[in-house]
Amino acid sequence: MKPITVLLAEDHMIVREGLRKMLELEGGFEIVGEAQDGRKAVALAHKLRPDVVLMDIAMPLLNGLEATRQILHARPGAKVLMLSAHSDDAYVKNAVEIGACGFLLKQSSAHDVCRALREVHAGKTFFTPAVAKRLNHHQKKSHERGELSPGKNAPVLSSRETEVLQLIAEGKANKETADELHISVKTVEKHRQSLMDKLNIHDTAGLTRHAIATGVIENSVQVTIIDS
């Protein structure tokens, strides 16, 4: 049987190595690439076209949620399984809305990781049991309230706005953000103002809190919040 090809997108080398060894020992999987940041994950997904991308949420340069959105925009049939140390409702909700095939906690057993990859490859979805239970509960409550599209009124950020939001939340100045994204400082300022207008948030501290609350950066990331 042809092995399932997997792209590992995880910024911690020790975690990537652990996942690689675990899947190699299990058999039936082939690791075709590894990415230590979200931008590389997007590039490798396009180049290698793996059967499944195992994507960490907390990634430098470009977070896993936005990387997933860009991958699926370019290749709608791609299968991405999200990986996180946290099961915050906002993370799960955003992962589902952008089209991820599942949500796996880093505390999961080797058995569950392999099962999740196989089910996603087979066209199914997989959520860590505790996450699946909460997700079903929220969906049931939304249905009871008649909310067919719970997030339809939420502000929609463009990919570039999300990238700028992440860098702001990571404490980057406008010049650093401009250099990182290869755009002008004036363009960064324009995106920053657009973010504030869309989100009705008018300071850096508020933008950072929003980024943490919505999974743009994980709440384990240490940031210094300075009002501006």
C-alpha cells in the first residue's frame, strides 16, 4: 500500500523530530518535508503536495491558521490537520471555519495522531475527543438558537491584514513589519488602520489581546503589551 505523505509544520525541532520518529516507527507514512514557520509551510505545501499537512497553530512569521487558509485558497482539495497545545474554543472555531480537516492536541497519544492522519487522508475529519464533544455542544446550541452561520457577522480580515496583526501582536514595530513583509511602512500603517477600523479596536494592546483570543498567536506566546 502506498504510504500517506505528510508535511510536518512545527516550529520546535524537538517536536518535529518526535513526530517524525513516531510516524516512521508506525509505518505507512512518509515525511516528505518539514517547515519551521508558516511561510515555509505554505511554500512546501504548494511544491510537495502532500496527502496531509500536520500544522501547528503557533508558528513564527505566519501562524498556522493563516498558513492553512493560504494553502486551501491555492489548493482547495488539500487536507490540513491542526495541531495545538491548547484547545481554546476560538482556535477550534477558526480552524473549522477556514476548512481544516481536524484538530489534534499535542497531548494526544501516538495512536490518536496516526489515526487522525489516516482518517483525514481518507476524507474524514478528526477532532481530539474532548474538542469534538465541545464542538458538537456549541453546534447544537447554535442550531437551537437558529444561528445557521454563527460567524457570518464577524469582521473578515484579509491574509495581509492577518499577517500584520500577528507581527503587531509579536511586538514588531512598523519598520520591522514592513521589512518582514517586503512592503512599505506606509502600507503597514494602512493595514494597521484597516485592522483597527474593522475590529473597532484602537490601540496595540487591544489588537494583541484580539490576536491571542482568536488564535492568531497562542496564549502561551510571551508578548509585551504596550498601549499606543
